[in-house]
Amino acid sequence: MPELILPTIRLHAAFLDCRDDWGPGLHEDGFGLGADDDVDSPAGFAAWVRERVRMAHPAGDPCPDEQHGSPRWIVENGHVLGGIALRHKFDDEIGQIGYGVRPSARRRGLASWALGEMLAEARVVLGLDRVLIPCLADNIASARTIEHNGGVLEGIRDTEHGPVRRYWIALDR
């Protein structure tokens, strides 16, 4: 049974295995991994994890700082299968939730499950009425995941990364 957990140094090897599943040069939404982040060395990985955990603050205490959010890893039997992050400050370009599931773990409903969990957190912890979730226009699997969770297409915008579908999900009380 999968679970959502805070990033942890305990799963360093499992995280690297997940990252490597994507292949070189690809972007994994949900992890907050930047091109300059050192996650290969134990010290670099520990510093990166500390920063991710620092960004997550106690439930019920939302912070208006755009650096804060709720990063989680999708983990099952000690394997990191993906990541998802709920951003606590609205960003019209990148939306409020980003996620990614490693290629070898796709088509199991993990993204849809994790998104449902984060939508509940957005409603209960942050008190949001709706969230914006964009995805690349050609990412049909992500579009279906968002739609499965109640996403309503606002439209498609051109961005520096190409056309992006913009979905709003109402968080019914």
C-alpha cells in the first residue's frame, strides 16, 4: 500500500533509483529538484532533504512565504515511486500542486491517489476553496489524472515550456 511521507535521508538510495528511472536531463515534478542540487553525495542529499523538510511546516499553520509548501514522496515497500508538492502560496504560472510518478510505476493510479490526498490537505489545512493545476498540453495522462480528481479546464496558455493546460479543481467542503 503506498503512502505519502516527508522527504527523508533514510531513502537516499531509493530516491536515486527513482530519479535515475526518469533518465538524464528530465524534470521530475513534485520533488523540487533543481539542476544545481547535489543529491548524489550523502552530505548534499542530506542538505537537500533538510531544505525540503524545512519548507513543510506544521499542519494548521500555513505560511504566506512562497518558499513554503507540503512536499511528499510517494513510497511503497521502501521504494520511492514519485513526488507531489502542494504550494502554500498561489502562483499563476506553476499552479499549486505539482507531481510526478517514475516511469516504471505509472499506470497504477498513484498520481490520482496522491493528488486526491493533497487536495484534501489543501482544503483542510490551508482552507482553500479551489486549486490551480497546470500540465503540459501534450501530457494526456496528467490531464486525465487532474480531470479524474474534478479538474475543469480553464484553457491552454503558451509558456516558455510550451502550451500548458490550466485546470481548476473546486474543493467542496
